[in-house]
Amino acid sequence: MTRRAVVVGTGHYLPKRVVENAEFEATLDTSDEWIRSRSGIERRHFAAEGETTSDMAAKAATRALADAGLTADDVDAIVVATSTPDLTFPSAATMVQSKLGMTRGFAFDVQAVCAGFVYALSNASALIASGQANRVMVIGAETFSRIMDWTDRSTCVLFGDGAGALLLEGQELAGTNKDRGILSTDLNSDGRYKDLLYVDGGVSTQSTGHLRMQGNQVFRHAVEKLASTANTALDRAGLSADDVDWIVPHQANIRIIQGTAKKMGLSMDNVVVTVQDHGNTSAASIPLALSVGKERGQIKEGDLIVTEAIGGGLAWGAVVLRW
Ligand code: UT7
């Protein structure tokens, strides 16, 4: 028998304000056509003034609890993947804990930029497997609109805000790759590439800063590293791409998503795509896609899912789970 981290609830939250590509045409030398054809993005949501990452995270978590038929008292730990916390400290996770009215357990943030949710799932799975927590709320939540340089057309049209949450529960299962739950993970980073995607500010440099990206350089790394980490994680679980029902990728660019599926020998019919409606929501993109994919009726119990993501660091990784 093996203790597996099984998904028992999902939820997501998107801020009300929807910004279509055409809105950028008024202030930037860009076009709906360029944004659509180079990235696949058609629109994104932006948080309202005063709306924070923990506000959105708490709403997604509340929906995941309702989906599971559980309350905050049933949760042992909260892990929030974010690079855009409300404050320098305390963690966004402890703010979510307070917003949910949860007075026990523990909460912390994970920061691995766009790969953050994959890192958070891997950590949560380890907490459950080692018996340190039984139910873990894993949230990806971001307000990237706060770190955009609105004069930089090469970045500000790509990102959006939102939050998604998965409630994981420890279950004693057979220990085979037919089990539900997280079956394997693969995490990587390579700090030699830290200058390809970064924010030019932070606490010890005394500013908030703006996101800077050499998009075409990140693109070059993405397809190769994503297909490789997904295949490594599948291999670790004794599975192959043929076993996969759904790739649920980080939603940065439709061309990266298509290239990765192709490299893995899978059709786009096996991919959950939300990039057109959400833009790149960094650590929130995978839980948003999982929650939306379930709502659309694409993802069903028993499906084999591989999630994969890459972002600033560079940091990248994959998680294989059976829904
Ligand atoms: O989530 C974290 C990981 N991030 C990613 O995975 C993002 C990876 N990168 C990408 O998605 C793509 O590289 C972008 C969508 C960012 C850019 O697409 P690209 O095909 O790599 O274009 P490019 O950066 O090579 O730029 C091509 C041209 C340039 O003009 P010149 O130098 O050829 O004259 C840019 O100045 O497109 C220009 N350009 C734009 N034109 C209109 C850049 N941004 C825009 C824009 N509107 N918004």
C-alpha cells in the first residue's frame, strides 16, 4: 500500500475585468492579430484596484472546499504558489488561512514563478506521503498585472490575473500506476538562465520592479525542456505518452503548447487549452486549466494527466497524476 495525494476538490476564480487584445491597440504599437497569432491569447482578466492575490486565492480555495463537500476545519495545510504575494511577508498562504477562518495546521508560499504550481504539487504530495499532513489545499494565484511595464509591448500583452485551487487528500492505495492521485514528479532549475525572465526589482533592491523577458530565448528552451520533463515524470511512474488522457500545460503560448504535444507524439485533442481566455497567469495557469477542464467535462475521474510548466529561473517541471 502507498499513501497517495488524491484530488478531491477543485475551484478557480477570475477577476471580473476582461481585457480584449484590441484594448492594447489604443496605447501600444500592437494588434489583436499579432497577439493572437504569436501567442494564441485573445483576452485576459485583470484584478480590480485593491484586489489582491490572497483575495483571489481564498475565493478559489472556498470553491474547491465546496466541490469536495469539506470545510476549512478539514484542511491541514495550505500551499500557495505565487510570485506576486500581497505583502513581502507574511505569506499569501497565511492570509488565505485567515480568510478561510482556519485556525489550525500550517501555511506557506512556494516561489518558482510559472513552474510554481508544479513545485507546490510536488511539495504537497511529499507532505502527504510522509504523513505530515492529510489534506493540503494547493493554490496557484497571481496578480501579474501589478508587475507589467505598460510601455513594453513584448510583455504586457501576454499576462493575466487569476487563481486556481486543488484540494489533495491522502489515501492508502495499492501502490501501482493505476492508483488515483499523484504518481510522480520531476523538478528542475538552471540559474544560468536567470536573465531570460526576471523582475528588475525586489525587497533587497528596494523596489517592486517590472517583468523583463527575452521571449524568443525562453521559447527556445520551452518545448524541449517541457517535453523532456513530462517524459521523465511519465517514465518515473512506469508510464508513457501513450497512456496520457490529458496534457494540462502551463498556458503561456499556444505555439509552445502545440510544439510540446507534438514532441510527445500526442494530438491537441489530448490537451486542455485556456490560454486564449486567460493569457499567461504564471503559477495560476495549471490549476485554472485543471478546474476549467473539469467544468467543461474534459477531465474525468480515472484520467491520466500530465502537467508541465517552465518559467523564470529557468525553473521547470512536470507532475503525473490520475484524476
Ligand atoms: O510563462 C513563462 C514562460 N514564458 C514563455 O513561455 C513565453 C515564451 N515566449 C513567447 O511566448 C514568444 O517568444 C512571444 C509571444 C513572447 C514573442 O513571440 P516571438 O514569435 O518569439 O516574437 P519575437 O520576440 O521574436 O518578436 C518578433 C517581432 C519583433 O519585431 P522585429 O524585431 O522582428 O522587428 C518584436 O519587436 O515582433 C515584435 N513584437 C511585437 N509586435 C507587435 C513584440 N511584441 C509585439 C507586440 N505587437 N505586442
